[in-house]
Amino acid sequence: MMASFGSPLKLSPSSPKRRKETLNWEQCIICQCSNAEPVICMRDVGKDSFVRSMEIRRDEVYSRIL
């Protein structure tokens, strides 16, 4: 016999919509923290290595930078 609630049973609450994280280019692109050290630009070799590592890990840094 079917329940008379009028709606199907939900097994779990709907997940909240995730806010897209923004990247602050004035802070470290990995940890997004400010400290006393100056932010520097990567050389091409370091940039290539960083991108390859991000693609392997596919973590929150990867999704934030995309």
C-alpha cells in the first residue's frame, strides 16, 4: 500500500549549490594566503611543471585555477 503523503520519498537532503571559488592573484595561487613573502611569477619551466602536477592531482587548487 502506498503512503498518502503525495510526494516520493527522498533518501538524502539535496546538496547545497557550491559557490564558485575565485582566485586572488595578489595571494599565493596554491594556498590563497597572505604573508610577508612577496608573490613572484613562475618561469615557463616551473609553470609547465605546476600545470602537469595540477592535472594529476585535480584537487581544489586545480578547480580554482580553471
